Amino acid sequence: MTKQIILIGAGLSTQSLVPYLKSKLEMYDWNLCVLDKDLATAERRLGEVNERCSAGSLDITDTIALATALNGAHLVISMVPAHMHLSIAKACIAHKAHLVTASYLTPEMRALDLEAKENGLVFLNECGLDPGIDHMSAARLLDGIRADGGEIVLFESFTGGLLSPASEGDNPWRYKFTWNPRNVVLAGQGGAVKFIQEGKYKYIPPHMVFRRTEFMNVEGYGRFEGLANRDSLKYREAYGLENVATLYRGTLRRPGFARAWDSFVKLGMTDDSYTIEHTNTLSFREFTNLFLAYNPHDSVELKLKYYLGIPQDSDIFTKLQWVGLFSNQTFPFTSGTPAQCLEYILKQVWTLHEEDRDLIVMFHKIGWKKDGELGMIESSMGVEGKNSSQTAMASTVGLPLGIATKLILTGEPMVTGVQMPITAQWYHPILNELANDFGVIFHEKELPYAGY
């Protein structure tokens, strides 16, 4: 029987997902429909059409249109913003369609577990890169250590979406946007960061997130700084780490990024809670001056250095100058929050050029105790993109979703309900295919236990 796959949302993260699915349509007797609010986006993402694939427009806030789109669907891949998944999930239950997403599992989604099970449905969440490949690679390591009789005492995990060294050029940040720029600008907001260090609960208030970093070397890719993710503790139960002494999940950037970004935080440029009017009359330089004390004699540069305590020869000032904070370029919109204005400024220099290659780096460090002895393993993975339209970010987000789709539609009967890909039924086949067919390979080495 022909099975219908519906992909809702045709953004950048579907660059590799759509070709993967199209390559399987004939083999598995599938049809694919790519839907987006903007028809041109859906058509561009789908590319060449045939009798097995089509593109269309869909406004998912239109419940009738959503129900019509899902009529006859066997599986839905939802790539819309995270807060929009719930209406799609409820429609999937009504139409008895499986659901796969790359977004974080929310309490509202989890509440649909019983209904999904009653209808024999798999609702798989967090099956992208981070979350996704990070979960699967960590779970494989943790299960292997436990099967060998080890008790986990330390768990750290970091992921970074960065630039390939070959594309860094004279960019002092060594960074460009490889995923949603708005999410990058707003990172670090939304409450205190929480983790466990050597049995002690630790909290980092939002205004200090970019000043508390951990440095590490990842073999083959150099030195990085790790910034703590918002809430490492929510994965204790999922990972079976209720009694672990150290639990820390974070994001990787090149050294020096965090301290320079902290300047934006201190200035108030990452604030998304109020609107600045008449932004179209402001230059980037005048926007920067909004956040500095009035002084008719000192330059904007001098006032910023004084306010932030930046020395004349600091590389922090070099970074701020390089992104265009003192430029005479103006904004094209009439109003916006400080965060929206900062995002526009950064897009001018942090948007990938056609030939740019991005880099995904993932790093796990796990410590365990066995027979009174302590051991440690480091596991790392790096993937480089080919160019701005074939990015490592899109591949590592989209391909796990495609492989999961194949498993659900063609594999053995699976555990149903709302879940994450942290069991062997998911991580073995997905990680194996990623390694064998797409070069997403983890390298492990054992070390003497070194603590946090």
C-alpha cells in the first residue's frame, strides 16, 4: 500500500531531508507532499516534481486546511516553529498519522502520550542534531558502559554550529549564522542555567551566562569554549542519571566569542521585551548610542569602551567594530525590539556566503566507576558542510528525521507513544546509517578520570 508522507515547513533545516526522502519514494512506495505557508518556498525546496511528490501551501492556524492536508497521511514531519507543533500533533491523532519533529519535547506534547498509544502512533520528538544526535550518541555510550558493569558519575555534552576553519577568513568571531538567527540572539535568556557539579547544584543567572565558560580541546578541530545550556537537569531521568555527581550540557563556540557577546547583553541589545520606534531613521551607530550615557563631546566608540571597561587594544572592541555597531548603515523597518535590531546588524556580516562551509562539532565526556576504579571516555564528532546551500547543520538536523521516518514506515513494530530517540530501537539504526552513508562518525578514546 502506498504511504503518504507530509512535510510541514520547508525551511533551511530541510535542505538534506527532502532529497533523502525523494530518494526513497520509489523504493518504498511512498508519496511525499511538502507544505509551507509560502508556496514558493515549498516548491523551491521540493525541486523537480513527479507523480510521487508535490508541493503546496498551508496555513496551519487554519484548522480546516490542516485537517484537509492530513487526510490520508501516514506520517507527518513537522518542521514549523516549536510552539506550532501541538495543533499538528492533535490533527495527527485525529487522522491516525505518526509524527516526527526535531524540536524539544514539551509537557503539552507529552500529555498526548496516552492518545498516541491508544491509536498505535509514534510521536518522536528531539530527533535532529541538538536535540537528536546528541541524545542518541550519548545513550549509546551510556548503555554500553552500564552493560559492562559501570556506574556513571560524570556526564558532559556539548554541540556547536560554527564555521569551517577554511571559511573563517578575517572574521574575528570565527562564527556565522547556520541556524535561526533569532534563536542565536535570544540565547541565554529565559531563566537561570542549572546543572550539577561534583554533587552540588549550580545556578548561573541570565546576565552571567556568557561569562561562565569551560574550555576544552576537541581532537582534530582545535580549542573551544563551552557555554552552559539552560537546564541540564531535565535530562536526568531520560538518561537515567538521577544519581550522577556531575551533569552539564552546553554549546560550543570558539574562544573569545562568549566574552564579546556578553557586551551585547550588558548593553541591552539582546532585550526582546520592548520596541524602539522610528528605527528607519537610525544608523547602526545611532542605535548603539541609544544604550550609552549622554555626552556631546565623546565619540560613540569612546563611550562604549568606557561603559564596558574595554581597553583600547582589546579584541572585544575589534569584534564589536567588525560586526558594524558603528556603521552608518540604516535599518529598513520602522520599529523593532533591540534584539530584532541586533539580529539585522549581525545578518549583514554573519550570513553565509555561497562558498562558505559550516562545521558541526559534538563532544561528550563521560566518567564512570567500576569495581572501585574510575574511568573516563571522550567521544567527538565533526562534520563540515559543502557550501551555504548544503550545510552540515541542515544535514545533521534533517537526516535523522528522514531515517526515523523510514524506520517507522518500514521497520518492525515500534514502541508507540510520545518519546525521544534514546533507546536502542532508534539510536542503533540511525547512528549506523549516518556513519556508513553520510560520514557522521564518532571517535572515542579512553582517558584517566579527571573529574569536572
